[in-house]
Amino acid sequence: MTMTTTNDMIAASPVRRRFGGGDLIGLGIILLVALIGYFLFPNNLALLTRIIAVALLVLSLDLVTGYCGVATLGHAALFGAGAYAAGIASAHYGINDPLAMLAFGIVAGAAAGLVCGVVILRAHGLPQLVLSIALIHLFHEFANKASSWTGGSDGLSGIAPTALLGLYEFDLWGRTAYVFGVALLAIVFVLLRLIVRSPFGMLCRGIKEDPIRIRSMGASPKIALTKMYVISGAVAGVGGALNAITTQVVGLDSLSFTMSAESLVMLVLGGTGSLFGALTGTVVFMFFEDVVSAANPFHWLTMVGALLIAVVLFAPRGIYGTVASFVTRRREAK
Amino acid sequence: MQPIFEVRNLKRAFGGLAVTNDVSLSMAPGDRVALIGPNGAGKTTFVNLVTGNLRPDSGEVRIGGEAVTGVDAIGRVRRGLVRSFQVTRLFADMTPAEHVALAVLQRSGRAGRLFGNFRGMSDVMAEVQELLAKLGLKELMHRKVSEIAYGQQRLLEIAVALALKPRVLLLDEPAAGVPQSDTGRIEQALADLPDDLAVLMIEHDMDLVFRFAKRVIVLAAGAIIFDGSPSEVTKDPRVREAYLGSYANASHAA
């Protein structure tokens, strides 16, 4: 077999899997939507930044749930760990450089991912779900009790990030925060796109379908999933740190069961097992929440419930998943 | 020749019932052995003990002279003991190319890589194409497994096993469930297996056994009652009794 034939084959293959045209379009769409958001809601950039932070959590959840089939209702533990680490670095140690705070968030998120992974991956199915719920409650309670570090139920304040790269102050309108968030999301998106298409991503897809088969190929599903949990933790840590840096406060809600459950709802809404699904779900859910709760503060949760039921019943692959498979079918029909 | 695969006095009982009772066998590179036996003879338990999915009560399993009784299933695969499954266990959403690539990457220690793609790794792609071409699956290499015929899925099982470059290959009924018209392709694939590979095939189809195996081992009630050439197996009175006995019981039960 010569190199030429191999390369010919790659060129002729029906689906291109490297970071190529499709991925650049995806990145372009993210940046375009971000730009539209910037001009459409100039007075609400804080909300948009918050959406990006949560989107990073949902992307992180998608890595373990969508790509690896791990059931968890405790994923905000990873997000919260990142948020508190970035916040504590600033409030208690005077490390106020946003990028340094971000690094703390990433490391803490990855460490929390390792801890959660080791515990959660010991079980499967319902017991796994219960372990994840127990973990998020433990994380929450720990943060609540360690109030000298975390501020407990009052929240952690005193976070004072300095100018980004020493040039861009975090302004009152949240412009710097928003641009910072978009940049982080774009970087994370590109990295994850590469990872899900890498040999490791393929291994994880295999584990999701049949872990016993993977074992009989000589690979350890547990080691691979733990690794994915650490990566997932780092991504959630980026989200948490972004939230801490841009809002300058960290509350207990950032590692709550509610936040974990909501992130799962967003993922299912958008479509599991696809990075765009995670992003779509987050944007739709949070916009819906914002618009509907403003329009009808008493019944907005009912409407969110109705939306979710409608999606699960009529578009079980999620909003993005359904649209994507519709487009594929149309293309094949032609 | 130094045996590549040895089982010594393997025993396993479930609640007092000896399902594997003092089983010993030895295989050299290039051996083509068929393991047969009536239903309930303990073939599945034997496979599970050998592959490390079940712990024996006593006895030893050796691969290439190394005792692997304490090694788990994954470790045994890494030492060259690879199995195929009676019912295909493939990834429905993946393509044949991805299956074989995953096996090649795993074997070469690259399955954990976070960046790059197997399509860009020329050595991996060359091996994937060569293997799939050998088994007549090259045209289908980018179709989803759920879209290809069952006989082709069985061939892909063999391709995945071969991509792991085994020293000992355990084939669990490689032609099970395949329509008669397609078994020829599978038999061809079995005939083309590497010469230095030791193959232990568990099979019910006696025609296939006689065409493939140079040596037949008969398991009945957890023990080996025959180990010899295919020409002698049908003449052996204990084998006839074991099979007749099981058929008599089956018809009695029915």
C-alpha cells in the first residue's frame, strides 16, 4: 500500500473527519451569533456572558453523558469547583490576573472531575445517578460549611480581577467580559472538536455503545472514562472561572443540584452527543427562561416544562439533533 | 514446539456443580483446534475462564509460557489472547474502517491520543485497507455497521480480532446465524488466517469443524472426553454416548 493510494482514499472518503470545512463553518456560526448578540443586546451583555459560562458547563456534561453514556445529575460540582477556585485565588490570595484565575479554575475543575469520575464510574445506570446526586450534595454542603473560605450562603465576594492582559479592564457594561467569554468558548469549541474526532474520541464512542467489546479489544473503559471526566472537569472549570471573573461573586447555586439538573435539561433540549446540540440547548433554554420569566414571572416554569415535554415527545434527539438528521435525510434523498 | 497457549487442570464449580472439571489442553502456534460438545457441556464457562472474565477455583492458564491466571481480561488481550463473539458485538454507529482502526490504534498504544485522526495516519489506514480488502469488506469500509449484512458483520468481527495481531485466537461460533449462502466467505476467511496463529474454534456445525480443524477436543459435563484427530472423533464411543445422551435427554424433555 503506497502513500498515494492512502491519500487518495482520504480525499475520496465521503465524510471528512479532520478539522476542516464543516468545523470552520461551525466556528464561524458561533462567532457570528456572538456578534449578533453583541449588537442586539448591548445592554444585556451580562446575560450573554452568563449563557457562555453555562454553555461551557453543558459542553462539559455532553462529553461524559452524550459521548460516553455516563448518567449524572451532579455535574455542576465541576463548574462550582472551577468558580470557587478562581474566586478564592483572587479573594484570599490576591491572584487577580484573569488568566491566572482561569488557570486555577481549570485545574480545580479537572481535579473535581477526577474525584467525581473515580466515584461515579464505580457504578452503572441508576446507582450511578444516585452517586452523582450524593456527590453534588456533598460538594454543596462542603462549600456551605467552609464559609471562611467560600463565604457560605452569603456567597464569595471580594473577587477583583485586574485588566485582561493588562490592557482591557472589566467594564461596567460587561464588554470585556463578553469578548473574553466568546474567545474562551471559541478556543474550547475548537479543542473539543479535535478531541471528539481523535482516536480517544472514537474509543469513547465505542465505550458508550459496548464497554465489554472495548475490553475485549484490550482497552480499559474505566481509564478512558476517567480521562474524559478530567477533560470534562477542565472545560466546566473554564465555565466556572469565567463566571467568577465576570460576575465577581460566587454563590452556592454554582454547585447546586438544581444547576446540575438544569444543565442536563439544556443538553437534552439541544441534543446529546453533539457539541452544537449542547450550545443550542443552552442558548434556547436560557433565552426562553429570560424572556418568559420577564413576560410571566408566575408561570414561566410551567412554560419551560411544556417546552421540554414538547421536545422530548416530538423531537427526541433534541432541537439540533432533529434538525441535523432532517437535513441529512434531505441531502441523501437528493 | 513450545506451546503458545496452555490450560492446566482448570476447575470451576457453581454451587457444587463442576462446570469445568480438571480441563487441560495445550496449543502450539499454527494449531487449528475445534472445541465441540453438546449443549451444557461447559463451553461458555471454559471460554470465560480462559479469557479472564471468570476466575477459576483452581488451575492455570498460560499464554506464551507466562502464567496469566491472575491477569484480568484486558491484560490477557494485551498478551495476545483475542476472542470473537458468538453474537456480533459491533458498534452500530461506527464504520468498518473505524472498527479496525480502533483495534490497530489500541494495539499500537495510540487509542488514547487526544488529537489527530486515524484517516491522517498513513500506517493505520494502510493496515485498515489491507485487512478489509482481504476480507472483502473494502467497498463497505465507510458505511455504518448497522447498514451492512450480518454475514459481513461476522467477517468484520474477524477483521477486528486480526487487527489486534493475536497469538491465540478464540473464535466463538464464527458462522452462527449466517445464511448458508454466505458461509463460504467466512470459511475462506478462516482458511486464510495467519499460519503462525493458534486458533481455537468453538463450533456446533460439524461440517465446518471437519473442514477447518486438524484436531478436535470434545467437552462433556465439564471434562474433556476426547482430544484427537477429526477422523477419529465420530468413532469414539464416549463421544457418541455424550451426544446421543444429550439428544436422548433433549427428546425426552421435549
